[in-house]
Amino acid sequence: MPNRLPPNAILFVIGSKIDTVLMRSTSWKDATAWLQSRLSIADASNLIVCGVCTGTLLLADAGILDGYLCTTHHRFTQQLRQQHPSVNVVENRIYVKDRNIWTSAGVSSGIDLALHVVAEHFGQSASISLARENVVNFRRFGADPALDALMRYRSHCNAVVHEVQDAISRDLSLRLTSAELAKLANFSVRHLSRVFLAETGLTIHKYQTELRMDRARRLLSGSKLPLERIADQCGFGSVQALRACWNKEESKTLNAGARQSSITITRLTALER
């Protein structure tokens, strides 16, 4: 184990087969001691800590998870709770992020965790490219936060459809037509429409709409841009078009109150007129 970690390092603590002998071994104690020595540097150096599967237990033994939400393999959640009551263990999750600490439920879900770390630090496009290169799907459990629209329909291996999705998402303000996308794919419009629907479960138009709405939500809640700029950047063309799409797509969600906390009342009023 290194004596020092560089600033902004990302540390992965990998799981292993856990038993009583291992957890009492010198190697385990040495690992927890080393992790404890990193804890005092974590905030100063912006250290990101990722516990994969039963690696979470090692982090807990080092005292790093006290007061944090985390997850681990389902066979060890009760053990983790009993041994470390100050740790907040979450079940039925692929991964959990709490401040600078990420933990995953298993070894394969450590891949999901890593993809989301990449997305957070280098952008969703980089994460999607990495997933495609390694033929990995973006997954979630029922209790997991919803995936962003950009990642939600990428669990397929059709290179042409991925290329079309890349073209759509690259610049939503372009408002690419089905004919232009079909020319890019070297398909007829009808054939591309069939293939796209088969691979993603959505029509091309519906996919474009979901990406535009996702982008609009982000800009409405996280920027001070005027509605005209937001409509243009999201590919709606006008505030009236944005408002019409908003009223159609968001009415049920807004009535339930799920979105209102994240978007200002002034902007909601402007869109709901």
C-alpha cells in the first residue's frame, strides 16, 4: 500500500470472501490501519473512497463509514449492522453515494459504481463510451435513483442505434430530423424507426423528447437562463413549444408534487400558463 495518495485521488477498496479468520488476520488489521491514516487526509485532498462488495466491511472496521449511508453484499448487511451500529446500511441498492464515499452491493455492481464515478468526474458521454467499449449495461434496482435520460436507453449492443443516440444527444439544439438521422445511419427512415424502437423501446421522437425534457429540468432548476434560452438549448424552438411539452409530459408528476421542490414557483407558473 502506498505511503501517500495524490490530491483528488479515487481509492477503490475491493471485496473478498469474508470469514472470521480473515477479519482477525494481520493483513486485515494492516489494511484498516492504513485506511485510518488516510481518513485525516480525505477532506483536505478531496479523496473519493469506493467500497466494492465486502470491501465496505473493511471501510467500516476502519471507522470511515460512521454516520454514512452505505451498502454491501446482501449476505453481510446484518453483520455490518450488528458490528457497526453507527453505520447506516441500505439494502436493495446497486450502489450508494454519501458525500465522498461510494459503496456497491456486489462485485459486478462495482462496475455500475465505477461507471457513475466516471460520469460524475468526466461526463455522461465518457461513461456511456466506456460502458459500450466494455459491453456493460447501466442498471438500477427499484430503490435506486432514476438514471438520467442520457443513460436510460443504452442497454443494447446495436452500434448504429448508439451512433444515432450519440448524434441526438451531442447537441439537442440542432433538432435533427428522422431523415437526417436515417442518412447518418445509412438506413431508410422506416427501417431506422423500427430498429430504434426495437433496441430502446422508444420511438426516435419520444427519445428526443425525453432528452430535451431532462435537459430542461436541469436548466430550470440549476441555472438562471431565461426561458427563451432554455427552450433554444433544449431544441424546443420556442417557449410555447417548451410549455406545451412540459404540460403534456410533466402534468402528472407536478400534480404529485415530486418536481416542485427543485424548480422555482416563478418558473413553474411561466410554464404552466
